[in-house]
Amino acid sequence: MMDEKKPVVAIAEMKPTSAAAPAGLTPAGLVTFTQVGTNRVLVKAVISGLKPHSEHGFHVHAVPDCSDDGMKTGAHFNPDGHPHNDPSHILRHAGAMFNIKADENGVGTTRQEVDTITLTPGRYSIIGMPLITHRDPDDYVSQPLGNAGPRVSCGVIKLETVVTTK
């Protein structure tokens, strides 16, 4: 069980992949992950350089290789082998999250709690996994990955700090 006195925080520095330029995008930003309970992580993201007034698929993938067009990151992080689904569905990929929404300036933000991942060691840990922003929205239906198009930004999730609070 997680020690409540030691919040665990991780970050992913998102950088454009080679798939971004052909889409006319320059997505870059920072995503923070904070362990807020057992298998419960608060995800906060700010990513600029997206298409204004748009949604983009946003997932933890399985292979930490952000090179080239991001395709080497493989499928979504899915230790239980569930089908692709809406992030609120009980049977879904562990790395599934809701789409990130870009404003009129192309700045995408999200704040969501995910109950299928952890930052602590174990089967559901996402430390060292890649985070992907897609060109298009995830439709939450298409198998196996939601038909969200090319992978336009990528960042590997790295443990940032363990802070003791009193």
C-alpha cells in the first residue's frame, strides 16, 4: 500500500514526432502525473502546437521508443488484454485516457484521474512508458486503438520526485 506521506510525481516532456510536420502541427508541452491513491493517478497536461478547436487521442503506450513517427511505441499500455473502449468503461486498456482538447490557440489541456495505472512498482506502473498525443480524436470504439491517426507527440514518463510531507 502507498505511503500517504510520500506523494509520487512523474512527468512526460512531450515533443513532436516526425508525423507532426506533415499534419501542420508542432505539439510540445508537459504532462504531470501525481499518485492520488492506489491505482489512481491525477494527469494534468498542457500541450501547445495542436490544431485549434480540436480533440486529440491521448494514451499511454507500451514501448518506450519515441523515435521517428512514434510508431515504435507499439499498442496502448494494456496489461490485462482488454479491448479498446471508452476510458470510463470498466473493461478498457489501462493506458486509455480521454481526448485532450485544444482551444482557439491550439493549446490542449486536460485534468483527469485515471484508475487503471500507478506510478509505484507493479503490473500497472507507467514509469518508463511512452505517452502519445495523436493527430485525431480517439473514437473510443474502433479496434484495436481508437482510429486516432498519426502519433504527433511523444514523451517517456519519468519519475520526478518522491516528497515527504508532514
